[in-house]
Amino acid sequence: MAQVAAAVEVGHARYTYRLRVSSTTRTALAADWDRCRWVWNECVAKSRAVHLHNKATGQKTTCGPAQLHRMLTEARARTPWLREGSSVAQQQVIRDFGRSRAKAHKDIKARLPMARRAGMPTYKKKHEALPTLSYTRRGFRLREGRLHLAGGLVVAVVWSRELPAEPSSVRVYQDSLGHWYASFVVPAQVQPLPQTGRALGVDWGVKETATTTSDAHDLPHAEHGRKARAQLTRHDRMMARRKPKTGQPASKGYREAKTLRGKACKKVARQREDTGRKWAKKVVRDHDAIAVEDFRPKFLTRTTMARKAADAAIGATKAALIEMGRKHGRDIRLVNPAYTTMDCAHCDARAKHRLPLGERAYTCTACGTASPRDKNSAHVMLVRAGLNPAGADGGRPPGALLQEAA
């Protein structure tokens, strides 16, 4: 298995804009979502029925998108309520279902651990699933700054910036606060930046979100979630006091408390996204090549560091760095994180014992080089990616920065 993979591929990019939806259009969108949700649930039921039939008879009957599309055509022919909705959005639901089911089967075939598998598609409940409608090129138009959707729906778009190219598809969705957005897919545009001749290694962590080979580009833990914890706790208690009994509708006070909590969570999420994007832009602007640890923090959800790791938003920051590198034509290289805390960046020797996570200093038993553990790991990223470590710290010889004390 290769330890280094290229992360920058010029493909497509998403541009998301806020929508101003009237009450009439909101009702029509909700009705279209009810139809799409019904189609999704029918696909889930058909998939489960085919699985049980194959299990009982030993046959290998398939349930692919082709069969589901034929079922949709028959259902629209005999159901006026379903026929009133957009066929484009309903067909996209089947395609999304097919991709979700294929991913689940792929993980099962690869024998991934249960914690890392994508589960089989499940039913979408009316009061839990938020509306999401997808339209291909033949299902929408942009005219005079307005978004025209299939079925005669017209939505006003808040254009915060211009689209760089003609969109190929759009996804209209509603967030937890009731706000509507349109996400357009357009061909990615590369905006090259001036060459700097420098390289950087990035190691992800929990005490610091990102530790790099350059002290000026380290990303400390912003702790946005910790700062908002008191406010979130207050809203949680408000919801707990007003929680309705099973089977009873929620009160006005419960809905208001839920909205307040949603706004606080949305603010924290936007703060994390803003911090990650600003840091990524600074890193990409100052370096031509970046070696990034291909760290996947999902496993931390089962540890005692789950809350702090979630507040660090490592996954979102990593995605922002990769996207920023693609946008500006930088060389982003993903490095396998195996043994990066045990290898010495100076002599490439591997420690014979497991280093505890609480230990902040790394001392090589082969060459005696001492350095902060995370700084050493960041330099290991450069070595494994095949980049010149001297270019990452302003021309110092390899290993010079590692001599600094923890």
C-alpha cells in the first residue's frame, strides 16, 4: 500500500447560496420532498425484500437502479399524487440510494470493521429527515438572477458572489434552523498563486489542531465549543424541562428552546469552518508543496478525547486545506499516519517501544536527537512525502529544527 497519495484533483466544486423562499414555494418544496422521501422509503423496502428473498431461496436477485427506475415509472403512471411532483428530483433520489447501497456493499466486501462501515440505507422519517432535493441540468434554469426549478417553482437566490461557470446540477436543501440553501456544482477553476519554493509538513493533534514544521503556521486549538458550552447547556436544560411525552406534540416553548440551541450549534460550526479556512489559505499562500497526515479522527469518538477532538474539527480543517490546495494549484500529498510518532525524522530510525500520547518530547534512541513529538511527526511527513525538509524552515539544514527542546 502506497504511503503517499496525491490529494489535489481538478474536478468539480460546490458554491452554496442562501435562498429567499416564499410561503407558497416553501409549501411546494415540502410537498416535493414528501414525494421524494416516499420514493426513498420504497427503495429501502424493495432492497430489504430482495435481500430476505435471496437469503431464503439462495438466489441472487438484484435490486439495482435500473429496476428501481422501472418501479418509479410504474408508480407515477398509477399514482396521481406522485405524478404531480418533479420526475427529475425523484430519479435523483434513486441514484443517491444506489450510491449509498453500493458503498455499504463495498465496505462489507472489504471486511471493514463495523465502526468504519457505511451502513445500509434506512427509512427517512417525516419529522427527522430534512428536505433535500437534487436537480440535474434539465431540472433547473437560472434566469434574471432567479432559480427556476422543475414544476414551475421560482426561488430568489442571495448572490454573495458570481458563479465561475455554468452549473451542471443544483441541490436545494433546508438546514436545522429552517433556512433554505442552493448548492450549485460547477467545473473547478484553478487560481494559481505565486511560487514560493517552500514546503510544509502538517501533523494533526488534539492539544493543537495542527502542528507544522514552521512555528508561524501552527494552528492552536480554538476551543469554540468549550466557550459556548455554558450557553448550550442552558438550552439543553430548557429543552429537558419542556420535553413532550411520547406521542404528544411539542409545545411552543420546546420548539423555541430547540431553535435557540440550533442557532448556537450553527454559530460554533461556522466559527470552526472560518478558522480552518483562514488557516488553510495562509498555509497554501506561503507554501508550494504540503505533506499532510492522512488522519481520520472518526475513531476518537469512542475515546475520552471525543469532545475535545470534535471541538478541534480536524476533519473539516483537513478538508479545507485539501480544497484550498486544489483551488490554488498547490501540491498536496497525503501521508499514511502509521508509525509517524515512532519514526525519527533525522535518521529514519523507529522506536522499539510504543510512545505514550501524554509524552510531549521525542528522543531518538539511535541518534539521540531530541525534539517535540508533534514537530518530529510533522518532519516525518515531509520525509515520507519525498519533499526537501530544508525548504520547510527557511533553508536550515535537515534536522536543525529538531534540536530544539520540547
